[in-house]
Amino acid sequence: MRTVLRSSHSNHWRRMLSPLLNALELKCNSTAYRPVMDAIDLLKRYLDQPIAKEGAFLDEAEKIPLAGGDELRKAVMDERGRVERIPYELCVLVSLRDALRRRKIWAPDPNRWQNPEDDLPPGFEENRDVHYDAIRQPQAPEKCIGAL
């Protein structure tokens, strides 16, 4: 599976990555997803560099965001501890997809991927009790979880 993904990404999908990432303006309100944003910025810096024998790895002097435990490290690092670009790009794209689905990373223009803060009605914090009553949900998370 890894070989097929790596081959498909490096031979086909990667061509669209630079125009796509350069066209998207991504935003993030969550500090927990800041490493994903940093990783995307890192990818943007490397996308125009060809992947050849000497360019197959990220520069060791770079601050490379790597969160995800030993499995991720095994997937993106070689035996000498260098971070391979193609597996790293794939892992960053998977993290970006997950963050977009959770709306932790968003794009300002499209409705579906916009800032989740904009979905709240005006004055939500001041009228929180009114809004929770309207949807018949308790404000205490323990009560909501207990009901499940």
C-alpha cells in the first residue's frame, strides 16, 4: 500500500500540490493544529525543488513538525533519521484533510470550509442559555455525554 501511494503521489498527484497549496488561503484558530499549518508552510517551501537523489529528504536544519508518535516517524524517516519528503507530504495531506473535516483549519472564502466561529449566531456568548434552550440541549457537557 505504501509503495502504491508513494508511486501515485510522486508520479501524478504531486504535480497539483504546488498550485493547490498556493491557491488556498488556510487559516487556523486552534493552537493544537498549529503544527499542521507549520508543516504546510514547510511543504510550500520545498514544492518547487525537484525530488532527486539529493532532494529526497528535508533539510536536517529545518524545524520539521512531527507529531503522531512512533508509527509516523517510521513512515517518514529513514534508518539515518532523515525525513523523506514524499511520505512526509502524504502524512501532512492526511493531517490537513482531518483538520478540514474537523473545521480546525479553514479557508475564508468557501461556505463549507469557512471559519466555524462564523456559524454561531450573533451575540451567542451573551445569549448562550437561549440558544441551548432552543435546541433542547444542556450546557453542561457531562449531562450531554451522560444522555448518550
